[in-house]
Amino acid sequence: WLHPQPTAALAHCPPISIECFQGSMARGSPVAAKSHFLSTLSQLGFTLNPQPSLTVHQSAFEANLRRHFSANGSAPPSSTNAVEPFVRELISFADSGDNLRLLLQPLERQDGEEDGSDECLVRFLLDCEPLQRPTLQYLLEKLAEFTEADCSASGNEASLPTLICHQLHWISLVNDPGAVIDTIFEVLPLSCNSVQRGIIGLIPDIATHDSLHDDIASKLQDVMMGNSELYKVCVETLSAMSLSAAVLADLRSAVCSGLRSAKLEDVPLLVKFSLQTASETDCLEAVQELRSGLDLLQLAKEAASASTRAASEVASADSLIVDCLNTELMHQKRLGRVWVKLLDDKTETLAALDVVFLVVSIHQQHQAKKAENVIKARVKTGSLTSELATELVGRFSVALKPFLPTLLSMCEVLGRASDVTTAEVARELTCELFLVGDLFTRQEIVVGLITRICTLDGAENAFQTLSKLVREHVEELRRYSCFIHGVFEYLEQLSPTQIRQLFSILTSLNLQQDSSDSIIRDEMNIVIKKQLTCPHVKFHKIGVISSLSVIGRVCQVISQSQDRAYSRKMTHEAVTLLQETMSHAAMTSSQDVHALLLDELSDLVGQEAEVPVKILDWLETKLQSEYSHFFSDDSPPSCPIRLEKRFGLTSHPRVDQCALGTRVDKCVNICAVVSNEVRDSVVLVSYVRLVCALARKRASHDSSALWLLENPVIVFAACYDDVISREEPLPTAQYELLCASHLTLINYLRELVNAFSVMNHEDDATSDNDDAIMAKVIVRIEQIV
């Protein structure tokens, strides 16, 4: 089966073209051509009937092909011009019916046993040097005839374009790669997108000479700029070539400029190419081009607006972009140094890509300190806003998941800052991380906030962050309330404002409408009662603030609840806690505790949320019985100075007597107040503030507070007559008593002015009385002066 003598060579044959083959085919019979083609293959050791198979060993068939179509001078005369008719018969056979698929089908042996390889007749022909060029040219021109529909696989069978490109990938050696490349770029514009992707993917296997790569790169750049669908395959092909620095710079610039129009799934590869092609000398240009071309937030918005794109696809592409940035910065540390130095210039605009880079740099520890300083400076100057940070974390939550510990650490650092802008960014970013994080991340956030509170290192911002989490994510935060209860051990070092925030937060977490337990939980109840019963004034104040904070939060929930039974239950518990608080306060002799209690009640009554009527009625009744001594007519003991009623408006010439409210025959006894050494001089002003707050809450000018504005007060007459006319100085005790009463009177009148100056109403029923009340307020101001 081997020829004993080699045939003559066809070395001096003219170049063969497909047009020549097709012209010759028209002169011969297709049946005869087919029969001659099959008989030639059969003689060489290959059969197509019923399936493509070898009748001889593979190496023997390859040797037969080389000898039969040999191009060296030892070929016999009988094989001269054998290439042209064989290729013509091959084309005629392949174009008939589905024979081309048969030529591309993997081989089987005659006995039916599969060879185990994907060798086919086309691959054998491509590896035969005389047949390679015409066969390759035919296949490339054949690819241009296929449409997008032809490129779709049918069942388990691959499409013909896929089979052809697969075989072209495995050419052992291309004899004239330059000519084949020219043919490829001639066929490329005539093909559909799917075929173009396959053809472009062949170029690295065909253009094995580095001298061709720069020219190919310029042509691929034109193809890429003309069709954004081919970005990915063009960049993949260019990445496999050896290109000069100048060509790489041009390509990188073109790739970065096309990032905005590229498909989302192609962006990671383009970013990788842009970073990989950056050399030591042009890192700055590479960074600037990438920053100007890639807008992460805009890319995410466009991807999210595409209704046909699944959320998992978007998240996968985002993750690939961040991972590509992480990988390249890890291998090219100079790139990171140049980028950090660029962002250190505060005139540069900070984009979302820059923030991701800074987070990655901190995560890698290479430029951690410098990147952290850049973030601090950018936040302080307002370049890195809370809106940018939260939007970036929200849209790239999946991609940034490996960097959550770094983000949490950054929030801890920013949360300890003293300036308001930095604290706001830290607060908003922490809440966003709590929303997108898993259970472990959320626990880390809560524990970090509690640690800052207990160590008083950024405690104020930590409380504000917890309050925001309670308002927006109370259900998610409720499982971590046990950690927040740990702050009870550090109550004495917290400020009054922080104590109010703490108990308001815990009350919100403990309020569960479907719970049968007590609304005010046992642990909170124990802490509050422990503080109220403590004889030390400092801890008693903490108990008062804690109790009133809980009641205030309960009132807010009552005003928002639609469940009447639940509201009645909460109201009952709030009144019970209020009774306990006031009863414990009555047992102490500290005027500061009483004043604080009344001030906290004023804040409770004056809050925007509606306070239950039951609480308001109980407070008014309690005030009338608890503080009746303010209105006593008794003179202070052992005081020779006479008393008199002054500063009333009932007979003032500038006050309309018809506009006076309901007469109450009571006057505040300033003299008795200042003579009580225990509490009254401090408590009086807080009492007036609470009474006026109740009047504002009732929204009525005829309430029990109006007489305070109108009625006179009982003062020492000596304050205004005797002292002025006396020639001899008063005794020291009397002099101090007169000064104290004068100061208390001024504070009392000032509180009346503050209270009634804001009691304006816009409805028709009460607006007519506003002018009359303002006239009385003006008179009181004159009396203060």
C-alpha cells in the first residue's frame, strides 16, 4: 500500500486560486468529480462511506497524502497537476448537500471502534503542505456565507462555522501566514458577528511570526472601533500577541475610550487589558485613561435598567471588574503607587472607580496608610460624599463582599473623627454595610459601635448610627439587642443626651406588637428602678432621664399604632412608669432632681408625637396637688419685710381687659419660693415651663396656664420701695433674700415670655386671640427690662 517510488514534484506549478477551481468544475460532471474524489481518497487509505474512517494507519495516510501531492522534485510524472483537480473535486463534493459536515466529522475505524480523537479529513488536508493554502482559502470564504441562524447549534450537533473554526485552530504550521491573514481581513467584513468572532479568534494560531503582530493590531483596532460587539474577542486576540510599546499605548487608549459603549460582560476583560499593558514608564497615562473611560456607577445603572439582564449576570460582571482590579494591583505595585499619588492631589475629581481602588489598596496592605489618608482627606473636603459611598456599596455589594472587613475598618476610623462631615459619611456607610452584609457582618457592626460607646471613642456618632439603624432596620437590628444591653454597665460615664438615645433605642427594639410579654422589658425595668432608688443625686438623675426617655418613645409608638388594644396596654405601662418615677423623685430633697424631672416632662409633652390624653390629664392633676405651695400667701418666717402683689395685667392700661382669660385667684409667691432652701427657687422655672408645655399641647388659650401670664406675683415690697428710700443698708441676710427674689422673678417672667411667644395658632377659632396674647407678652418683656 506504500508507493515504491515517489512521484514527481509540483514545485513549478503556478499559484492556485478558488476561481480557477470553480471554473474547471463547470466543465466537468459533478458525479464524475465526486466519484474521482472518493476513489482518490480510497487509494490513499481514507473512506467516507458510511462514516469517515481510515483504512490504514494514520501515519501511513498522512505519508500517502504527502507523497501523492508532493511539492519536492522527486514526485513521479503521474502526480503532476494532481493538486488542482483534487481541490476542485473537494470543493464540488463539499458544496453538495451536507457533505461538508461529513468532511469535518471525527473519524471512526472500520470495525466501529471510536478512535478517541477529533481528527477529521479537513485537518489532514490542512496539515498537507500542497493542499493547505487552497483548502484554507476555501474554508475561510465558506465562513463568509453563513448567517447568524447557521451559527446556532442544532440539538447535539455543533454548527458548521464552529466545526470549521475548531479545525483551523489546530493547524500544525501555516506556510504563508501573511497571505492567510490578508485573506482573513478580506473575508471579515462579509461575515456575520458570530463568524467574525470565530475568525478573529484564529489569528493568534495563524500569525505565528511576531513581525506581523503590529500590522494585525492596527487592523483589529479598526475592526473593534467599528463594531462594539467584537470588543471582547479583539482584546483577547491582542492579548496573545507580542506588540511594540507604541502600538500598545494606542490600543490601550482605544480600549479605554470604548469602555462606555462596551457590553457589561466585556468590561472586565477590557479593564484587565488596560492595566496589563501599562509599563513602568506609562503607568500614569494608563491610570488616567482608565479613570476617564470607566464610570462604574453609570455602568451599573445602565445594566440595572436592562430588563433582559438577570441580576446574577450584573453581579458576576461587577465582581469580575473588582477582582481584575485587585489582581492587577497585586502584581503591579507601581500602578498602585502612581494611582495613590494621583488621588493625593485634591484638585482631581474622585470617581467611584477611585473609591474601589482605595478600598482594594487598603485591603492589600501595600499602600494602606497612604490610601487611608487619601480617604480621610477626601471625606473632609467633601469629595467623597455619603451619597457616593452608599450608592457604590449598594450597587456593588456582591463585588465588594470580600472587602467588607476593610470597609468596616474604614468606617471605624472615620467614625472616630471629630468633624461633622466625616462622621456623617461614616454613619451613612455603616448603615449601608449593615443593610447589604450577612449576619456575621451585622454583628461585627453592632459590636464595633458598642465598643466605641463604652470607650467613649466616637460615642456620639456611634449613638447616632444606632438610632438611624433603629429607624430604618429595626427588625434586622432586634436580634443584636443583647449586645446593646451591655452599655448598662457604663451608664455613669454617658452624657444625658446619650442616656436618652440609649433607652430610646432599647425601647424601640423591645416594642413588639405581637409579644405577650411586658413592653418595658425586665432588664430595663431593673436598671431604671435601681437608678431611681439610689440616694446619690447623679444616679437618681440617670433614672429620671432613662424613665422619661422610655415613656417618650412609647408615646411615639402609640401615636403610630392602629391597634387600640395594644395602644391601651402601652399607655397603661407608660402611666405606671411615670407614677413610679414621680413618687421616687418626691422622696429626694435635691432641687436639681425635681427640676430635671419637670424639664424632662416638658420635653415629653412638647415632642411632635401625640401624647395620650390619659397621660396629660394625670400630669395636670399631679401638678396641681404636688406644687400647690408655690401659690401660698404665707410670709417667710422671721422676715420683717412686707409682701405685696405686683406685676399683674388685670388692671394694666395697655392690656384689653375683655381679652383676659378665666380668672384664677392664685398668685405665685416668689418670696416663699426663694425662702425655701430645699428646692423651690430652681424648680419654679421648670414648673412654669411644664405648665406652658401642657397648654401648648392642649392647643387652648383658656387653659390653666393663661392665668400665669396675667396674674400678679407676690414679692417683697422692699425690692422696689424700701431699699431705694432707705438710708441705712439692709442686713446681709435680708439683702441676699431680696437679691434672690429679684433674680427668681426675672427668670419666672422670662420663662413666661418664652412659653407664650410661641403659642400661636393658624386656625380661625384661635387666631383672633393671638394679638391679645402677644400684647401681654410685650408687657411682660417691658417688666423684665
